[in-house]
Amino acid sequence: MGPIWFRSGRVSSLKHIELSIHGNQNSILMDMAVKQARAQKKDFDIGVCGEQGGDPPSIQFFHKIGLSYVSCSAFRVPAARLVAAQAALQEKGEEPEEKVDTA
């Protein structure tokens, strides 16, 4: 399953989709935007749509900066939901029994 470009075998990995989240300008700007929006309106819905919304390391980052939701293609939804739940548990100080390999 998955997008035609993935099933075709031309792209062997979805690594090119992963958001670079290690202190680069884009991640810093995203964090600032969320903080400023929430300073104006606490319940402001902020999310991301696209394949980054289904990428495990990106989901962890989005949870950390406080996005309300992520949206991704259907074949990535099960893993995205699992990683989002794991991020929520880790935030509460609980460790999930099993973790999705994000490497």
C-alpha cells in the first residue's frame, strides 16, 4: 500500500520526507509560530498536513512544540497514531511498552 511513487520502487525509503528537526531555522520558526499563536488564543488549532505528518520523528517534534493535529496519507495513519500516543505517554513521564523504531 501507499502512494504510487512509493509502490513503484523508485523511492526505496521515505527518509527524504522526514522534517529536519535538530535546531534548524524551520523548526525554530515553527516553534515560535505555535507559541505566538497560542499566546493570542490558547485553543487555536494548529497542525501539519502532508507526509511529514506521518513521519515518526517529525510527529514527536510536532507533539513537543504543541501542534493540535497531524494529517497524512492513509497508509501512514496507523504508525502516526501509535507514535503520537507514545509521545503523549512520554510527556506524562510514562514509558510505552513497545516503541516504534524511528530510525
